Amino acid sequence: MLKEFKEFIARGNVMDLAVGVIVGAAFTAIVNSLVTNLINPLLGIFVGSIDFSNLVLTVGSAHFRYGAFINSVINFLIIAFVVFLLIKLINKVLAKPAEEPSEPTPTQEEKYLQEIVELLKKQDK
């Protein structure tokens, strides 16, 4: 059983997934910092305060903080848009240049036909 587990962990797919999760966590920290420290203040200039966390609905002794939920939704939308822009930029930078179409190599029949044409031209002279 230990041998099977070792083989499972050593597979390329599992290792790729582990690397993806680790890089994703680090990337999440970068995107969250970008949104919190750059995007939100920039939006705050144009929109004003974006903090809805003080919005609370009280029913009896229960406090529903729907403002915090609205903040989370707004942050998600901003993060999703920033990730979209980053991926779009990465795809543009890493895009492979279009391959130039090369002339197809002639088949053996085409070579023979070309030789025949050349011989006929020589006979006409």
C-alpha cells in the first residue's frame, strides 16, 4: 500500500497539481494585494467610499451583515476582472507568431510531369 501511494504521488499529474495549487495561492496573495492596495483606492477616488461593511439588518437579536457580503461580491468581481486582464496580457505576450505557410513539396508525379514539360519544350525548339 505504501508503494502504491508513493507511485501515485510521484505521478506527473499529481506533482503538476501540487505546483498549480502552490503557485495559485501565491498568485492569490498578489492579486488580493493589487485589488486592496491599488484598485480599491483608485475606485474610491471616482466612486467614493466602497465600504458597505457597516450595513446591517437586525431582526430581534440576530444581526445580518449584508454589507460585508456586498463588499465580498464587489471584491470578487474586481479580482475576477483583474485576473481576466492578467491572463489576457499573458496570452498576448506568450502568443506564438503565426507560422509562414511554406510551399508544399512536389510529389513524385509532379516532378515527372515537370520533366515531361521541360522535354516537350526542348523538342519544340
